[in-house]
Amino acid sequence: MALTSLDKKNQYALLTINRPEALNALNEDILSEIHEHVESLNSDKDIRGLIITGTGEKAFCAGADIGQMASFNPEQAEAFARKGHKTMNAISGSDLITIAAINGFALGGGLELALSCDMRIASENARMGLPETGLGIIPGFGGTQRLSRLVGPALALEIILTGTQVKSDRALQIGLVNQVVELAELLPTAEKMMGIITGKKGPEAQKIARWLVHSGLEQPLSAALEREINEFSQIFSRKEPGIGLTAFKEKKEPNFTGE
């Protein structure tokens, strides 16, 4: 029985984790299913974005399956961590524009799943954290690296070393999430944002801009700026600038898809 579902919409898909009895906790099967969904969407030319959420009102994803980890030896732990990284890297490395719609708890591997997305929208009842050190372990699906790149090392260390759950209002304050909305408005807000992103914007321009933002974090500023100059110039060899700039001059809506 599938532990996730995928619903294709207009130019984007909604991926839902369906394991509410375990607060949508990640196990190897769910990690595999998420990875398979992302891979299949990568080859779907009609899909440009992905929203990830969890079933129910209590949890987006309450972490990795602790019961499964309790008996790990180092070799099993490495295999599980690599599987988690493979899934998170598939999301972050995809050309899909991704939004995590965080309904309730996003703890441990659940927060790491959200961190692998481009943007995060949280419900007012959301609680986020990396509680692993309280269990005598550390985040293993990218949390030590993605969180520090998002909120800075000092705040990342506070969250990791204290294991404190971050409420949605503070998550917004420190830049962990983009927006906080009422639970009933969570998916509509995420879908509205995705609709704007996948609407009348240049798909190639968005793809390049997204790549520049992510890849630039791993480069010195001077090299990243030079890369931006190169990509800015090269995009004028594509059709999108002619469509968008001409439409602007003519006070029309651009049609980048030709439909």
C-alpha cells in the first residue's frame, strides 16, 4: 500500500505523505516513494512545480522512524542516511520549483524534508525543530548544512543543540519559512503561490535564476556574480527575452508557452 499520493494539477503536482497514524514519519518506503515521484515528475514536461505536505492537521512529517533506528549499527545508519540524502538531494537538485506546505509538526527528518524545498509555508500550528541531539544522535538527512545556510550558523546551532521546537511566528521571524497562514488556508496559499510561479513567467528564466541562487551559495561571491553575468548574457540567445520584453513594450501579457 502506497504511503504517499501524487495529484497532478495545472503545471504542478501535490505530493502528500499518508501515514497519519505515525504523524507521517519517514521510513525507507516513504523515502523511496518520494524519490520515485520526483524522478517521474522530472520527465513530465507539463509539470514545473511540486508542493509537498502531510495528511491531517497534526503533522507535516514528525521525523524519521525512531523505532526503526533504535537497533541500527553504524553500517545500517550510514545506509539510512545515504537513502535520506538521496531523496532530499533529488528534491533540491531537481528543476522542479518546490514548496513545503508545513501543517503541524516538522521535526527531524520532516524539517530536513522541508529544508530541501525552495520555499516553505507554515500553518499557525506548525512546530519545527531538529531534536536529534536529545536522542543522542545528530541530524542525518542534511539538517546541519541546509539549516545553517538558511538561517545562519548561530541560529542553526541554537536549534540543533537545544532541540527546541520553533513556533511558526518565530520561524517566520528568522527566515525559516516564507509565510505563516491559518491551517485552512495552507494549501490554498501554497497553490496560489505555485500558480503565480508557474503562470505567466519565463520557464527558462526561472530555471536559470533558481540554479544561480542555489549554486551561488557554494561559491565565492565574485565567482557567483561572474556566473550571473554569463547567464544573463546567454539568455538573450533564447526566445524568452524577445517574448517578454516585446509584450511589456506593447502592454500585453507575455505568452511563453505558445499555447
